[in-house]
Amino acid sequence: MTGVVALVSYSIVLFSLDCLGNEKLYLDKIIKLPTTFIIVVAPILLTLFGLLFEPIANYFERYLGNILFFWLKNGQNKVYADADVMKDHIKSNAIGDLCGKIKNPFPLCKEYVETKQLSTTFMVFLARYGFYRNCCLIIFVSGAYYFAASNGFSAWIVLISTYFFSAILKKRADEFYSYQAPAVYSAFLIDNLNWPSKTQNVNTPDEQ
């Protein structure tokens, strides 16, 4: 999907700048491609592009994303609060001889959950985090390229619009990233907590 979004986004920019010639002729060339290429080769190339784009988006977020979108704030919502409570409980009570010795139990809990196949929910959150993070960079680069290759008032409109749209995508990526720890900790605790059963004192006919 990263490759598809990049292909569509960059094609729109190039068409807007008249870098690809006649749009109809360009589409006709794509339609005339062999069926084997469209069904087999194109998905492989798009997937490969997505895999190669992944580390670029990762470094962008790590070193530039937080600077460019400095005004975004994660905020301490209920999900964060629950994650902190579960993390503190796991560090103090749920990891055996390592209790009180590990500052961040997330890698250990994640490995435990994956090894025992307790849940795959956090993998969904991780995938969506990566997708929105990649889209953030794609849209930002598209707007920056259009601004650099064009001029006038429209270039500023496109740059500002893509910047704020990228900020929305980054915010969404950060939200999915924040969901991973609660999902991992929840699966870990469900498998390790002692859940006391509530028994009701029901009188038998003989006792009555």
C-alpha cells in the first residue's frame, strides 16, 4: 500500500508540473502493459518499493519528523495511563526473578506474547503505524517537490496544505504506535494474572 500511495501521489505531482506529457497517452501506455506485468510484476515492485521506503520513513520520523511537527502533542489519555499502570505492575510483580531489575519490560512482554501466540492485535497497530508514517513522508515530499519545482501563490497553497495533511497522518501514526504497549501488556497479564473466581454461597435443599 505504501508503494501504491507513493505512485499515485507522485504521479499527480508530475502531471501537475507537466513532467509526464499528455495524461491520456500516459494512461494508455499503462493500460497496454501485458497482463502478466500488471498482475505479477507490478505488485512485487510496489511491495519492494514499500520495503525500501520503510527505513527512509523511519529515519525521517526519528530525526526530522519531531522537528517539523513540533507542535503536535501526544497527550496523556486513558490508553497511556493504563499502559503505565500495567507496566509498573509487570516490573514489580509479574516477571519472576527479574522483578525490579528491568526498567522497560515491553521487549520481554512482546517476545513472550509472540512466542506463546497469545495475541496479534499489537501487530495490526504496528502495521497501521508504519503505513501512516510512510504516508506522512510521501505527502510531505510531494508537496515540497511541487513547491520547489513550481512558483507562485499555488505553490505555497500546496506546500501548506500538504504540510498540515502530513501532520494529521503523523498524529494518526503516533496514536497507533501508542496502542502497541497496552495491547502487549494486556495479553501478557491475561496469561499471567491470577484471576480469582467469585463463588456464591448457595444453600442446598438439605441445608435449608
